[in-house]
Amino acid sequence: MTLLQNAIQGVLPEYEWHAFIGMTARDDDALDELRERCLLIDEFGVKGTQFVNGRACITFNKKGVSQLELLLDEWQHKSKYLV
């Protein structure tokens, strides 16, 4: 859940976000569904980037943060995943 928590807090490095949404998860349907949902958030919920401790971190608009919070709430119950 670290990826989603950091995204909500505005401290997720931009490259980590893009690596996740650009990856292929053919062997894991649930993880691929999460990736696709994050792709939609990326399309409509990204505000920009900000520098945190010298790293470019992705920031989300209110709608994007709200959608990320819903995903985090849903995925916290899937103990197999540490996204």
C-alpha cells in the first residue's frame, strides 16, 4: 500500500508512479485492474509535480486524491499486496 499512501501524501516519486502504471501484470488480474484504475486517475487526476527532498513527486488534484483514497481503502484488505 506504500505506493498509494505516498501518492495520496504527495511524496511518491514521479518515476515510481509511471513505472507502476506502465508495467505489465499479465499473471495477476487484480494487480492489473489496480494498474488500469491508476491509469484513469493519471489521465484525469494528476495536478503536476513538486519537489520533495530533491525528488520530483507526482501530485494529484482533489478528485485524484479522492479516487486514490478509495483504492487504498479497498486494497488495504488484500493482504497479499504491498502496492
